[in-house]
Amino acid sequence: MDVVFTVNAGSSSLKCAAYRLPDLTPVYRCLASAIGDAGCRFDAGPSAPELAGPIEPPTQAGALARAVEGLAVVAPDARIVACSHRVVHGGPDLKDPVLLDEAMLERLNRLSALAPLHQPYNLSGVGAMKEQAPAAIQVACFDTAFHRGHPRVAEVYALPIAITDSGVRRYGFHGLSYAYISEALKTVDPELREGGVIVAHLGSGASLCAMRRGQSVDSTMGFTALDGLPMSTRTGQLDPGVVIHLLRQGKSLDEVERMFYRESGLKGLSGGESDMRALAASSAPEAAFAIEYFCHRTAREIGALAVSLDGLDGIVFTAGVGENQPGVRADIAGRLASLGVAIDPEKNQRGEPRFDAPSSRVKLLRIPTDEEAMLARHAAEFIQ
């Protein structure tokens, strides 16, 4: 059985899946967490519960080796013919998935300065998979690619042109998730897909994407994955003057970077908790405020993107928080009444795919995303 093996490698986690060719039926999924720590663990879910446990060595290479071993347990006849990698940054030019040869890897490595906390880990996963599946083709799929059709007014900052030309511009991220939702809308609601839709990818990382006719026209994330909405541990939109102030107060560049990426967002607002589920279950006023802030900023940015769309026909909620937290969906929708948004509380609480009230002028949908499925589809296109 020939399979596409997908790799979503981060700094401390790894998500993999395998899809049977040619129909791309999923046959295996696994997750490794806390990579680099003593508590590094592997989980293949119900497909192979006996594989769950600590990973030794607790490295990315060790996690990928365990992931491939798990596939052999679940599907002994599986042969990996293609590996599809999520790569955060494709720069200003790469709009489509690419085959990874040495020249392309070198080109993508040069983009690491634009995504220092993501790109190096994405690319090191390529080398590790070459060792595990040396005969397989390696494909890169970019989180920035879905946004490359933005009009220039939505892509540049008000900076000197030389700085813009050097690569400092709005790239947008979470593109694989948005591409999946765009494809899903062809089946779920093809009429809505042709209109103005805002997709809310609300998870540990969070962003919004404005789409018309299934194409991205604007997004809340910009030069880095820090911009836009507040996230589990990331700041979201921030006055750049804050950076200047902190540096002048004696903070080092590394300290500021760690604060913005690791210690801010929900974690910073609540005093230490970054998980939306734990915040929703807490009675602490700081937890309630963190959720209020997240919903306020999300609703505010939806309003801004409605301007980019010249009107709003629908909102799609997706990713871990968007799919699984009805209270967050209700709070955000409640703040958008002036745009004609009205929610059906019971449908929302049940997690139904469509949960707007009959009086709503804006459709409200809940569609689970599947970035791994998009990785598999892109890689399959390279297989003759």
C-alpha cells in the first residue's frame, strides 16, 4: 500500500499522518509533544494505543522515528512514497507546493530569519524524514502561500519602499487551514464560498482570513505569526513603540522575543494559564478577563476585515477553540450584532455545522479544519 506521510514539525511538537494512495483515505495519525524535554511523549490514539509512551531520545528525529515505527504497526504493508511537510514561510514568491531538493532547501533556509521560531524546525524535519524514507519524494507546502494573491494595499506596511522590497511585508499564515476550509465550502455551501467570508482559525495560534470566491484577500497576521489576534502565549497586535520602550528599559532582544512569543497572550493576561479550556473552567476573574479580551479583539478584527470584503456574508469558526468552545463563539457573535449577526444558542451549544438564527443576515458555520489532509492532497499532485 503506497501512502503519503505528512509532517507538521514544530519546536516542541510533531503531528504526522498517513494517507493511502490514490484515494487519500487516512490510515494513521500520531502526535509527539514536549519534544526536547524529559516529558516528551508519543501518542497514536486509538489506532495503536500500545505505542503511547515516552520518546527516547526526546528529539525531533527520535519523534519522527517513532512516528514511522507506529505506521509500520498500524499498516504493515504501508510504503511511504511521498513526504509532505508543513513549512511556515515561503517568502513573497512561492505560491504553490514545491519539491524539495538541495537548492530549494537552501532557499528556504534563508527565510528562517523571517520565522525564526518555526522555519528551522520545519526544515530539520525534512532531513529527519529523508533518513526514515530515503526513496520518498519530499514536498514543502507553505502556510504563507494561500495569501499571496492579496492586493498590494493589504500586503505592505507604511515603511520606506526599500524596506518593503527587502522582504518586510504582510505575509499571512495558517494558509493550509484556510485552503482546507475554502475547499470544504465547495461542498458545504458553494453559494457562500462565492461571497464574502471570514474564516476564524482560533486555536493556540489564532488568526482571521477574509475570503471572496474562496481566495484570500486580507488576513490579520502580517510579517510574523505574532500579529493580529491575541493567542495562547503570543501578543497579537502590538504598538511597535512598546518594543522600543522595552529595549530602552534594558530588556535584551532575546528577552523581548521570548516575552512576546512565550509569555503573553492568554497566558500573560490570566497570570499563567494559556489553555482556553482551563480558562473557561476557571472562576478566577483574570481567566474571565483573558477570554473577554480574546473575544473583543476577535470581533473587532472581524469588523475590520468586513471592510476589506465590502460586506460580510458568512463567518466560519475552525481550529481547536473555534471548533470546540461554544461559549467563545457565542461571545464573539454577540459582539457583532451591528453587522447583522444573530446566533441560535441551542445549535451553537450542540456544535451544529450551521448555527445562525433565522434573523441573522450573516451565516455562521462551524467546520473542523484538517491541515494534514491538505498536505496529503498537495503531495499527491506530484505523484504520477
